[in-house]
Amino acid sequence: MFLQSVENQDYALMQALFLLLTVAVLVAILVADGATALLDPRTRDRS
């Protein structure tokens, strides 16, 4: 789909795809950080 939008110079579709990809990467990073915080005992609060 991305290559077709490049060939057709559909800039709105390219922007939407880049935005979707960016949001997906940010969500993946947040999930990984949350999993690390829960599973790694070195990152837990030592009170």
C-alpha cells in the first residue's frame, strides 16, 4: 500500500501510514517499558 501511494504521489495516505507506524512503535515501546518495570526486580522501588 505504501509503495502504491508513493507511485501515485498520494501524500495524505503516506502521512497517515507514517503516523500509524509511529503510533505503533510508541505503543510497543510503552508496552516493553511496562513489562520491564513489572518483571525486572532491579527496577522495583526499594522501600
